[in-house]
Amino acid sequence: MKRHGGIFVEVIVSILLFTVGILALTGTLFYGVKMVAQSREETVKEQEYKNLVENQILGIIREPSPVLSGTPLPADQIIINSKAVPFTLYRYKQEDRAGTEIYLIKGGN
């Protein structure tokens, strides 16, 4: 008793499995490319944010009274060698990310 068409069915099933595997690999590749692009954008935003704060620090060094863009917290003073030294604390925070606070202390009020 001969069975006809058995090899044809096996070939069709093999092609189907191969196609599903290729589609899965393609989806994974596109997902990886998307994640790399998204990571790049986040890194650029974070670096721009840090550059802003560093430029503010340079502004304090270069100018006697620069305009700072951070959120000023209430002015306070610290005692150093029995002298009261006033300072203002400025807070910088990236709006869309948690844990990105940077604080900048500027002497004087």
C-alpha cells in the first residue's frame, strides 16, 4: 500500500514553520532597532539637561550675578568659622523623568 502526497504535506509544513520563524526574527529585529533609537533619544535629552546645569555653573563662575533657570528653594545660611554664609539652593529636574534632580548651591542671596 503506497501513500501518495506524504512528502508534499511535510514540505508544506516545513515551509510554514520556516516562515513563522523568519517572521519572528524580523519582528525581534525591528523591536531591537526601535529600542536602540528610543534609547538614543533619551540619552540625548539627558545629556542636554546636564549640559544646561553645567552651563549654569559656568555662568556663576564667569559672571558675578547670573540669572539661573533652576527652581530656587528658600534662602538659608550656614555657619563657617563663626561667620554666617548665606546661600541659595537651586533645583533642576527633568520634567518627564524621576530621579533626575540636580541641586546647585550659589553663595549669597
